[in-house]
Amino acid sequence: MKLCLGALAIFALPVVSACVVTPLYGAPAIGTLAIDWSIASSQYPDACVQSAVDAIEVRVRGSRGGVFTRACEAFVIRVDLEAGDYNATAVLLDVAGNPRTTELNLRPFVIYGHDELSVPIDFPPDSFLDHSTVATTSMEAIAP
């Protein structure tokens, strides 16, 4: 249990703190960070291939962070986190694990536990380190 400008509640309620929310008994409260991404406003799998992107890497910093990856074609990554304050970055990677884009910084966020925070992000063409292979396919261009 960590207290930072917090107060202990009566009757075995959780300890509420500016730093982290930790229950007095049992396992810590878990919530989910869901990052929904697109490439140049597209979520078509071909956008990954055309942009030479294999995966997304999300680095979460905070009370219980980590590094998480997911295949590009998924266009969503869900990360379970203990309740607390966090910040994160996201970058698209090629098949060798090298960055294809600059890092996008997510706004600082709070996971309260038993919640899901949905964060949409887009990797625009100017975020790519090599602009010559960025997908420009959109739904309108493919739709009949």
C-alpha cells in the first residue's frame, strides 16, 4: 500500500491516493487500456503491407507499466494494468523490429480498475521515417 496525499477510508474501503489506488485486501484492481490505431486514417490490413509495418509497440510507464506489441493488422491492442497513473508512447515497427514512425505520445491517463480506457490514435504520413512507402489507401479509394 502506498499513500501519496491520500486518505484511509473506513470499513475496509480502498485506499485512495494521488499516486495509486490499492485495495486493502485482495488483488489490485485491474483496468484495461485499449489503443485503437490507424495508418493515414485507414484500418485496412493493406495499409500495413503498403507501409512496410509489421507491428505496433506500446511503452507504458507508471506504477505497473511495460512494453507491449501487437500485429499491425489487428488495429487494436488491449493492455491490462493495475489501477494507477500512467503515460505511454506508441510506434509502428517493421518486420525486423525497427521503428517505421516517430513515437506518438499519449496524454497521461489514469486506470481506476474495473474500467476500460479507449484511446484512438492515427499515424499520419508525416509520422513515417521514410515517406516513400506510406499507405495512402482509404475506404473511399477502395469502395466500389
